[in-house]
Amino acid sequence: MIRPILWAMILASGIALGAEPYKLEHMIKVGGSYFFTPAAGSATMAAFGYVGKVRPTPREIEAERKRIRAVIENGIVREYGSWENYKKQMEQVGKSVAHHAEKKKFDWAKKLMPPSLIEKAIPALLGGALISAMAHPENQSRPFGNLGETGVVLVDAKGKVHKVPLGIDQPVRSLAFSPGGRYLAALSDLGGKKKRGRRQIAGRLSVIDPKSRKVLHEWILAYAVGEVRFSPDGRRLGFLLQDPDEPSRKALRFIDTRNWRIEPRVFLFDSFDSRGTHFGKAYQNTHFRFCCGGKAVALATRRGIECRRISDGGILYRMSGRSESFATASKHPWIFDAQGRLFDCQAKSKRVEIPGHRGGVLNYVQAAFVDEDRAVIAAPRLGPLERIDTQKGSVRRAQGRGRARGGLFILTPKGRYLAVFRSLPEAASVRCGPLRRPRVGLHLFETRSLRYLGALRPPSEDTFLDGAATESRIIVGGMRRLYLFRR
């Protein structure tokens, strides 16, 4: 049952209601669900992953196994016509990859061609290890093991909440709306561990119609890991894959949204993985983003950021230096990296460099272009929020002591406000079953002036995990509830 809690309870919850311009509208419990993260937003809707509280029955587990088999079979037939055709094409792909370069380094590429789960890729899953008997360790921060039902919660323009179940024991790792919000892509973790402890990497990629709340397309993908993104023109859906033997080896694939077929091109690159928390908010480094209006893609490699044309894979520009996060402009072929440098990929030049941000603890943890690319909002790992003028290179910094410091943030659709995740002063933590997270709230800022507007706090028994912004609301996912703040 999905129900809003009475205002009397809200007023007693400890949430700061005086923060302008957003005020708490509802706290919502979603029946049988908790741990609402990750999050994604469009102009009118927000989406959150969730895990269930009820363990599935043996009958439900068997039904899920059959459904997975059906998704794999349908994918093979849709993409290749038959298993025989699929195997022949895999041999051809393997030869092509070996011919172009780095056969030894990327020989796994001929085994990852979606939408297959090649026999070698995931025998444990189809062999009966869908629901693994993994014990929950104390203080874990990410859900795994016997999770029950998993899927997506949608919050529409009226503030109503709808569940879209996607499977059993498959926590959602990445969400993305298409431009205009017509589609929602969800990548769920279908992996586990084999008997010898080796990580089994697999994912389920679902494309959902947010209005009807129906799953339109599904793929079971060998080696899929947690990043999906639509291109700015909506023509492509990109998803990331990882070598099961060497995590630094990545591959980027695309789905053509005009016919929902997986494109043959493969972008192979060496990258790195970095995850942790910043002021209590969990983060993971960015591996790719679309740029140049969707005609190119920026890849975070070990040596720096590479901007490649999607049409032929040609490199437009290389930016040296490791960058755990970066932002791409909406109107221009620009990239802003974690070291405070603004590059023009077409002119092949550096436009702006902010001094003092070269090196791990000095880097920016998140950035976003605003005001039609006239400025970048950037959050340093240490120090206050910054607004950087992309023409002059001048920097405006938020004022105030602790409250002005940067952090991972949510930006409203028109870029007027941002909400920054900050650990609460009491430094307490919150438990929900085996999961444990620090207490985190939000600080609100106006993006033009970086003026501090106030704070939003969760009730004492909860924390803010992730959030998204629509045109009229900021919606935040907690351990136990969803929180709707209305402008």
C-alpha cells in the first residue's frame, strides 16, 4: 500500500520546513519496499530503484528463472535470427576485433556481444544461483543477496507513486530518462558469485514507458555494469560492459532507439573504478558521457578523457590526466573535467583552467553546465561550491563556513536551484535491516549567486540516499520512504 503520512507526523519528524524555495509536501511509504536509490529525473517525473522486504517463494524464483531464459531466447532471435546465426557472427566479430587491435588485451570482446548470455558467461544464474544464499555482513552499504522483489518506483507530476517490478534479487544500479522523458532505461544487477568466489557479471537492461508503466524492451547482457545513458538527441542508448577477468577493461555499446536494435560498433578502452562516499552520499566515478549533440562520446580512460566520434570511432580530442568525474555541455562541444579544465573538442584547445585543482583531494567531485553553457557549477572535494564563467574563466564561490562547502548535488531542470547532499552534524548512522548509511540532508542554493537558501533534513530514523528534480519538485529517496519537496 502506498500512502502519504499525516501532516501532524511530518511536523514532528524533524524535517526543516522553513527552507525556501522548497517545502515538504509528502513523506511516502511504498509498501514492501525500501532503499530508494539510484535516482533519475525528467521535467515531469522521477524514478528510483528499490528492493523488497519479502523473500520470494520457490515458485516465484522458478518463474523468474523461466522469464530470464525467455528474455535471452527472445533477444537472440531478435538480434541474430537464431542461436546458430549468433555463434557464426560471434566468430566473425572475434576476427574483426583481433584484426583492428589488441587481440590479447580485449579477446573477451567477442564473448560479450549482447543481447546474449553466452553459455560460458552465466551458467551459475541459469543453473539455479539466481537467489544466492549469501549472508548479509554487518554495516553493508549496498544491497545484495536475498532481496526479494526489485524494480523501479515512479513519481509522476501529480506526486503519485507507482511501482514497476523488474525481477527478483536484481537491484537497480543505473537509471536514465530519454530527452523529453518518453523512455526510462534501468540497468539491474543480475550478477552473483561462483563457487570459487569469482564475480559473475551480468545485467538486465529494461526500457520502460513511464506513462503506461510497462516494460517495452528487455535484454539480458553478459558483463553489463552500472551505467546507462541516452544521447542528447535521443537516438542512442549507451551501456557499459566490463571484462570479467580485468575490471579496468571496459566496452561501450549502443542501442539504436529507432528500431531498438543493438548497434555493431564497440568502443573498447582501459578505465578505472572509484567508488565511495562524499559527505555521506555514495558515488561512483563516471565512465562515459555523450557530447557534441550526441554525435560523439567522451570516455574516461586511464590516461585521461578521450572524445570519439560515434560514426567511426575516430578520436576528436584527448585530455590528459585522470578524471573521476566530468561534465559535457549541451550546446557546445565542451568538456569540463575534474581538474578544473574546460576543453573544446572541435577546436582541440583548452578554453579555461581553474588553478589549484590538480590532484586527487583537490579535484572536483561533480560539475554541470548551466545557463545554456554560459557557466559551470562545480563541487570541489574540498572547499565551497563554485560557479565558473565559461567565457571569462572567472570564479564565484559560495559564502559561509561549513554550509557553503561543495558536495554531490541535484540540479533542477532549468538550472535555477541546486540541492547539495551533506552529512548531518550529529554524524549518526541509520540502519534498515542489514543496510547501514550515515545521516545525510540537503543544502539548497540558488545557482546564479550561490546564495544559501536553507536545509532539508530527514526524520531521525532515516537518511537521504539519492534524489531527482522535476520542474516543480525535488524528490528524495531514503532508506524507508520517499520525500517530496514542492516549490
